[in-house]
Amino acid sequence: MDFDTVIHGARVVSSSGATNCDVGILDGRIAALGAGLNGVESIDAEGLIALPGGIDSHVHIAQPSGPGIEMADDFASATRAAACGGNTTVMPFCLPDDGQTLREAAAAYLAKAQGQCLTDVSFHLIVKSADPVTLGQDLPALIALGMTSFKVFMTYRGMRLTDAEILRVMDVAREHGALTMVHAENEDAIEFLREKAERSGRTQPVQHARTRPVPVEREATHRATTLAEVADVPVMIVHVSNGAALDEIQRARARGVRVLAETCPQYITLTADDLDRAGFEGAKWVCSPPPRDTQEQAAIWAGLEQGAFDVFSSDHCPFRFADTAGKDAPGARASFRNIPNGIPGVETRLPILFSEGVGKGRISLEAFAALTATNHARIYGLDRKGSIAIGKDADIVLWDPAMTRKVTQDDLHHGSDYTPWEGFDVTGWPVRTILRGRTVMLNGIPQGSPEGVHVARTKPQVMP
């Protein structure tokens, strides 16, 4: 039998094991794993590692960001960067603009993505209002259309929900088979510290980190897991940045609460000192939760090594630095509270974890596949994604484990004008990204036309 494409000679990795074999692709799916396969297209992958296409389940693309503020990435640039970083699916958040219903927002967001994506996409929803229309009509309807996860915030004015509102949202998730994601930081405590900092004239970018200390995340994580326990639902705690918050998650799990945990590259490589730079430079590293210190980095690494984290995402939230519609927004130099919140990272997520994790012996290739693809697919209901297995979409990335590169803005493809990892040394880089059997990146260069689609999802599978 001739396949459309055969990958020859790679070390093929899944979350359960690795072997040297050919991969036969037919009609966009993996049709065979074996030896001596023949294809119309033959890809020589000797010396390379074949991994499941990365799934980045926490990205922000073309999202409303406040009056006069614009995200640096639209769907074209974000998915181009994602593909060049070894990803085949990204999961951005659909946020209703002021005066817009959740269903109206979802329709408009789908229209923005149409015909623009080099990778596949699948939307989470953001619930910023617990009104009867949102909870009684829009959420159930959108869950039925395959948007089976949504995020709630315990911080940010205009976004945060009260505990009672979060419980009502969780109840909808329980009734309709969806997953609630929680940004866990205590807004009242943060505002108390912000006001104190500003009154004393401490307004520079590093104050963003100092007014969002570990206790505000630890407390909110405890509260989020307790609310999930009360509502009897699983919950995903996103972008966990420190050991104390992870301890709260582990304690909840010990009580029988179904808690999932996510962390990100910034919490294993950056620190709050990155925000403490001369002038306005530290604004480049402003994100929430903020990077911590080397002790907390070690705690996050321990969680990754011991299997405490389910997924590793980027929290890609890009703004341009030298732009009054970005980091240098009106009022941003006067106070850290006005700096747009987020950093770019969709293209560097996988190389950083591969280099720092696999390359330095902290995690196995199998764990890397699970943390970056397989677990995302299982948890969020992407049934045809996340594994190199017969019948799955042929979403495959070929890695050169020996390639050494220095991260630099000039080589990246996102819409931002900087990278927080400028000059960071990496060993191991994706050299070919294949989406449903079609090469979309080769040797760092995007390939072909944007044929990515929005993928409707099934009910999340929280436990393995």
C-alpha cells in the first residue's frame, strides 16, 4: 500500500513510549506505524525525533484589551509563530467585548480566525458575567457546539467573579459536561498592595511583581479548589507560579478534589528581577502571576519532574513594547498598574522545555509529549489530537535534538517586537511541523497557505 506521506527513520515518541519506525500518513491521518512503508512523499528523518504536534492550550490572540490597547498577534501571526515553534493546535480565549453576549463574541471570534490560521485552533470561553443569559442560554449552547471549557478570573477589574458567581458557573459546567479553568489571584489583596505602593511613590514595573506576591496566589488557589469541592466539579488551575500554590493543589487532590494544574516557561526560567530594570525596560516582563525567584523555579521543576503538573502551556499574551497601543500605553510609565499585562511565548514554549527539561535530564521524552500535547488533548476533548497513533490526525513535529540556537527576536514570527528570552541558549529545536499530513513549517520557514480550522471538542476527560 502506498501512503500519501511516509516519515522514515525517526525516533517516534508518544506519552507511553518511544520506538524507531516509519509513520504512514493517508488522508491527513496516521494510517500505519511499521517498517518498509512506501509513500508518494518520503521524508528522511534519520537522527530526528518525531513528537506529537504541540498543543498550546493557553494563548491569547486578538483579544479585547481595553480602550486604545491592541494585542500584537492576530490569528495569522500567532498561528505562524505557533507552527514555527512546533505546535499544530492552539487554544485561545474568546472574551466578550463590552455590551456583547458570549454567543455574539464566539461568532465574531470564529469570523476573525476564518481563513487565517496555519495551525488548527479550538476556543475556550471567558465568563466575565454570571447573568441569566450567559449561564442559562449562551454557555449551554456553546458547550453543545464543542467549546467545552471556560475560564473565570479571581482578579482584574471588570473580569473577576465573586465566589458565589464562580459556583454558579461551575454548576453549569457540572450540568453540561464542561471544564472550568481558574486564574487564581486575590484581587482585593493585590489592590491593597497596589494602593500602598503608589501612595509611597513605588510605581516602577517591578512593583507589578511585588504587589502580586505568592500569598495572593496561594490563597486564591485554596479558594478555587474549595469552590470546586463544594460544586463537585473538576477544575484547572492555570499558570501556577510557585510551590505554595502547588501545595494547595496537592492537598486538594489528597481530599479527593479533581484538580488539574498548568504551568508555563516563565516560571522555570524568568524571575521578578527581570522586571527590576532601569527605566521602563522591566515592562517587557510584566505578566500575571509574575515570575518569582530561583527557589520557586525549583519548586515548579520539582512539580514537573514528579508529575504534579498536567499541562505545560505558554500563556502567550503579546503586546508590542515600543507602542502606545502596547506596553507603552498612556499612563504605563506613571504607574505599573497601567502596563498591559502579558508576554509573548507561543513559539518558544516547546524549545525551552525540551532544552531545559529533556536536554538536562529533568524529564523524559515521554513526559515531554504528555505535558505538551497528549494531556492537553485528553483533558480538553481533542479526540483526534495529541498522539502519534493510528487513526489520529497526522499532527507530527520533527525535532533535531542536537540543534543549538540562541533565542532572538529576529528569528521569531510573532507580532510582538521583543521576546522575554532574548539571548537564551537552547539545545533542541523543531525543524518540521506537519498538520494533518501537510507540512506547515520547514527549517524555520512557514509553508503553504493557512488551512487550519476550528476544532469542536468533546466532553473533557479529566482523569487518565
